[in-house]
Amino acid sequence: MHRFNPPPSWPEPPSDTWRPPPGWEPDPEWPDAPAGWGFWLNRHGRPATGPIGAYGALAAGRVEFATVDPSLVLMHS
């Protein structure tokens, strides 16, 4: 289970289990996240790539590229 990790300058999500719905974007009035900010944490509280296609997570395009060449291995936490 991945948990959304908002930057410190953003409002807290409504619950610990909240996930941005498909197509969600942060309010444009919120400050930018710090460079390299990890938007997702794994069940151990460590940075993770997040659910594919979710805001701030692994881009689906990276998965498609990896599936084109079977010699590539996609590692994901």
C-alpha cells in the first residue's frame, strides 16, 4: 500500500488513506514542492515510486518503454 506524501507547505490530506483521484492536480496557489520531493511512501514509510499513473508517481510511459524491450527489467518498490 502506498501513502501519498504531500510537501510540508501543502495542506494535509483528509485522511492517511487518501489518494489523489485520477487527473488530480494540486491547487495552483500552493507553493511548488521541493526539488526531488517524493510524493509517495511505501508501507514502511520509505520513499516509493507510487501507483502507476497517480500524481507524482511512476509515469506510465516508463512502463510502456520497459515492456518494448524484454531485456529491460523494471524494478519498483
